[in-house]
Amino acid sequence: MPATPSQQGVDDVSERTQQNRSEGQSPATKAGRRLAAQLAAQKAAEAKRRRNAWAGGLAGVAVMALLIGGFVWIDRNRGDDKPTNQAGATPSASAPAADAPTAPPAPQMPENADPALSKKPTVKAGTGELKKLTVTPVIKGTGPAVKQGQTITTNYVGVFYKDGKEFDSSWNAGQPATFAIGVGQVIPGWDQGLVGVTVGSRVQLDIPGELAYGNDEAAAGGRPTGPLRFVVDVLAAQ
């Protein structure tokens, strides 16, 4: 049955009310929602920018680390190629340190010399009372005999005859002693005992105090007094 005019009006109002509810709320409510949406979009954009900035910063740090590592590696490799004679470089193994002890040079041996002449002899004390010059051959050399007035080169060890205590040695000085023989440049026991000895010989000289530096300590001026024993190697004579 068709609706009455009054019923038709009520239905129209109800339909419009439902349409309004389905289409949304009031204009004020719609504006608030649009503002909230805009704020949310701005926050999302800001968060994205921050994430991008962090990612870019981390990438820059990684690149710098790679560059620094590369420079260090290149510099280390270049350092390996530096010559050892540059300032501050470690000295080579063949160069001795400034304070390293050096062995004394070996004395120049005469031709066909006994190898024992290259080593320092061991000299012991004498026995009994020494009254005269005694020359005892230890090694017989094959060179010419020493003549008075010649300049000779010798290695020697000097000890006190009574106790064998060493007081002088050319071996400790690191080089042989060279002097004229038979002309008063050395003690009488040497002048008398070495003339006639052949080059390349080792001899033992037992010298009483009167043919050495005397027997008076006060007059000796610090030199060894009393009987002395020398072992002398004659290396050359000119």
C-alpha cells in the first residue's frame, strides 16, 4: 500500500541522516583529521631524512677508514724500500757499533814463521836466584840474524822473575813494538840478548835487575825493579 505524505517525510529525513553518517562527520571533524594526517606525513618524512642522514654519515666514515688504511699500507710498503744508509736507518750488520770492542790486529808474520807466533805466550815465574843474563830459545826462526843498529819489530810479554806477575805486554797494547837495537834505546838486557837472534824466533830473556831497571824502587820512578823475565818474538829487522 502506498505511503502517506507524512510517512514519506519521515523516511526522507531518516535516509538523509544515514547518508550524512556514512559520508563522514562534521566539517570541523574532517579538518582535524586532515591536519592530523599532514602532521603524521611530516613526522614520517622527518624520520626518513634522519635515517638517510645516519646512513650517509656511516658510509662516509667507512670510506675514510678505507682511505686511511690504504695510506698506511702504502707508506709501510714505501718504508721497506728505503736504503739503509739514510739518516735514522738501522745500520747494516756489516757496520760495527761505535762502542763495540775490536780485537787487536794480528801481527804481520815473517815468511815461513811458526804459527805459534800469532798467539800470546804464557810466561811463568823463574826459579832460584838470577845472577846473569840468560837467553833461552823457544822457537828458532829461519830469517836473518839481528844486527846491532838495526830497527827491529817485536811482540813481547814482561813479568817479574820471582812471582810471574805480568807488568807489560805489546799484545795488550794491540800492536808490536819497533825500536833500534844495540844502541841504548832499550834496557841493556835487550840490547845484549837480542843481537844475533834470527827473525821469526821466540826467545826468553831472564834479566837481572842491574841489566834492567835496577833494584832500587825509589830510583826506578815507578818502573819494575829487580830481576825480570821477557818472552820476545822477533818479527822483522831492517
